[in-house]
Amino acid sequence: MSADRSLERLARRDWLSDSPLASFVSPYIEFLRNRRYADRTIHSYLGCLAHFSYWIKTAGVELLAVDVSLVN
């Protein structure tokens, strides 16, 4: 399944496409595919990434400011 097909099925794909993480989404999907993650797992991980992207954007956090202390 291509990266585009994985995103088609994602309910909140707009949270990824309109976020600071947008340029990382396709490489991330390919990374997971190359390591033979199941489609369901990839879909779940994309949902988590979409939620994180939404949080970054709405909180006004710069991508470079994301670190362990911010997320904890």
C-alpha cells in the first residue's frame, strides 16, 4: 500500500497535511513499511502522529522546540 493510500484512510489527515510535520509523513510511512509494519499498525501510528501534529500547531510550538521535557 502506498503512502497516499495510508493517508486516504486516516480520518484526520488534515491534521497532518496542515502541520509542521507534513514533510515527514511520507518518509515516516516508508520507514515503517520498509520494516514490515502491518497496515493496521501504520494506520494507528499515523493517527497518533496526526494528534501530535494538531497539538503542536494549536499550541503554537515550534518544531525545533519539541523535546522530551516539552512532551512529558
